[in-house]
Amino acid sequence: MSHRCGVRQAQKEKTRRALLDAALRLLEDQSLSSLGLREVTRAVGVAPAAFYRHFRDLSDLGVALVEESLGSLHHMIGAILAGQDGDAERIDATVAAVAEHVRRYPAHIRFIARERHGGVRAVREAIAAELDRFADEVATDFCPRLSAEDWPPEDVRMLAELYVDHMVMTATAFLEAQAEHPGAAGASGASGAADVEGAVGAAGAEGAEDERRVAATARKQLLLISLGRHHWRDG
């Protein structure tokens, strides 16, 4: 009996995974609000009724994709913030990590970029909530140092939100660069500035230049935020 239950559960998880993967593929060229449930089930080869064993509706599936898309980025950036010393090291590690994440999960990043301001309210709210949690984690990391500089909590939170918004913007910029030059995808996966430059050099000339430009701009913007942070309380 337990064996049969285990087989059924495994099959259920397999079908759920197939529905998520099919939806993500279909969403490469359209928004969630225009996606049809029958499109998804047809792509998987299951009856529409089978969809409801896994999700209440397409909005529910979209929320699951949000959790999947942003969950790993949460932990990755959190590890960078906790593990690097010095602004320059953190900036290099963060830009490289975002580039690597986009290389590995372009469809997920595309989904978030499109649906963050898209037409499905539940998904917009899920993205906003996930980014809020992200900002909470960044603020928690900043608090011990900034509290010593007399930063009020609301300013720490504002700074954290700036970093999170920048991560999303940078991820979108890398995605656009890689979409323009598919051969460059994967070139930026690295753990530091030198690694980024070396890896990007392996891509096509145009793609490599575009990714280098995105990385350089992202570093300058983060440096500007960092410099502003150091002088925020001067006045």
C-alpha cells in the first residue's frame, strides 16, 4: 500500500513539474494573462481536469513560478552579503552572481521581468512580497554596521530596497544582452570581476562586449550607491 502511495505521489510531482515547465516555455513569448489553461495541459499531454489536482488556476501556477524564480536568488545574494568583506568585493561578487543566475535561469528571469508589472494581480503581489522579503534580508545584513553609524531603521530599509531594485534591473539587463546574442549566454558566470571578464571573453565579440558593458554599468551603479551610503549621515 505504501509503495503504491509513493508511486502515485512521485507521478503527481512529475506532472506538477511538467505543468510548471510547460507554462514557463509558453511564457517566453507571451504574458501570463494571455496564456490559456488548455495550452498548458496540451503541451504536457494531460486533460484540463488534471491541472486542478495541482493548481487552483493559472494565477496559482504563476505564484508557484514566482516562488521558484526568486527563491534561489534570495539565498544566493544573501550568501554573498554574508560572505564578502569590503564594498568592492561584494560588488564584484554580486554582479557576477546575478549574471550567472541569468545564464542558468533565463526563462525564470524573463517571467519575473514581464510579470512584475503584468496583468495578473496575484502574481504581481507575489513578486512584490518576495522582493520585500529579499529587502528584509539585505536590511538585516546591513543593520549591525549601519546602526553603529546612527542610521534609523527606515533608512536602512530604504537602502536595502535600492540594492534589491538594482539586482532586478541588472538581471533584466543581462537577460536582454544574452537574448540579443545567444552565444554569449553563460559567459558571465563567475565569482569575481576578473572571472567575469575572462568568461565573457569566450563569447562572440558583440555578445561579450554587451555583457561587459552591462557588468561595468552595474558595478558603477552599485559603487555609487555604496559611496552615497558612506556619506548619507554626513549632513
